[in-house]
Amino acid sequence: MSKKKILIVDDEKDLVYGVSLQLETSGFEVLAAYDGQEGLDKARKEKPDLIILDLMLPKIDGFKVCRMLKFDEKYKKIPIILFTVRAQESDKQTAAEVCADAYITKPFEPQVLLDKIAELLRR
């Protein structure tokens, strides 16, 4: 069985590195992008099994990236976890409007992220 492919889109390189290590240790293949446009391009090219997407990104914000993928027939089934420091209810409401599959705030417990990934990949 091939490894599940996860795309992390976040402009914090240290965070991407740390999360990548955790995911690789758990048996996932990890791709990284450091701004919204790069994330959108990689998602379309690689068709990952799941995307972990920050909201506050250079070039295109995470809400727009999520909306562009979720409203496209080719990519709408890819689960997207919005992963952000923004914890306001209005942000969570916008996440629901752009059809994000989950919303996890930073700082985070690594096991919470791994559990959510496992849950979304089982769907």
C-alpha cells in the first residue's frame, strides 16, 4: 500500500519542518508549500490525500485557497484542515463557508492533529 500524501501549506518554515517530521514518523509522505499560490499549485499538481492549510499566508490567504479547491470538481474531495492561530468564531464560520473539513488552532497538541488526519483519511 502506498503512503498517504499530505501537503502542508504554511509560511512558518520551523512549524512545517516539525509537523513534517511528525507526519513522516507516522508513515505519511509530506509535501510543503510556503505561500498560498505555491500551495494551490502543488495541490493541483500532486493531488494530495489531505491538506494542512494555514490561513495567514503570503500571496493568497488560506480561506481563498480552500475555497478554490473545494469549489472545483477535481479537488473538492481532498480533506482540508485549516491550521491557524486565529481562534475567533468569525474565522471558524468562514472556514465552514469555504467547506474546510476541520479547524485546528495553534499552538496545538500533535496527537490532536494526528487524530484528526486519521479521522479525515478514513472517510
